[in-house]
Amino acid sequence: MLPDIGVFGPYTYLVTELFWGTIAFALVWYAGVVRSTVRTILVLYPFAYVWDWYTLRVGVFVIPLRTGVELLGIPIEEHIFMLVVPALVVGLHETLRSWDRS
């Protein structure tokens, strides 16, 4: 049985983004790839934003446990998601690469 994180109510999505964002940041810092991670995020962000904006507008998905704060037409949590996911991928990839070199 999975834990019910819905106890955070409208902050549930934000809490999960901050949790995974902390892990992503730790991996990026550990691997020493802050600059390349920022560059990757800057390149991916516009594509992710358009994709997210469009899928929300046409009703592909709905996010009920969110703060309701929007920026540029999408929930603030989605903006954070678009930072966290590439950071997590780059941080994990580069951490594994550093372990392979050891």
C-alpha cells in the first residue's frame, strides 16, 4: 500500500516537487555538473513549457492537488517540474558516470 501524500492538500504537488528537486540538486552538486545542468534546462525549458501548456489546455491531464498559483498560463508546480526532471536526469546520469570512472 502506498502512503497517502494527499495530506498536504493543495500543496501536495509542490511538496513532491521540492522533495525530488532536493534530490536532483544533491546529485547535480555531487557530480559537479551544475553548469551543464543549467544549460540543459535552459535548452529544454521552452519545449517543455509549450508541451505542458498545450496538454493542459486540451485536457490531457488535470492536477487537482496543487496550489492554484499560475505563471504564464500553467501551474507554478509545472514550472518547477520542468526544472526538476532534467536536473534529476542529468544529475543521476553524471553521478553514474563518475562511479564508472572510479
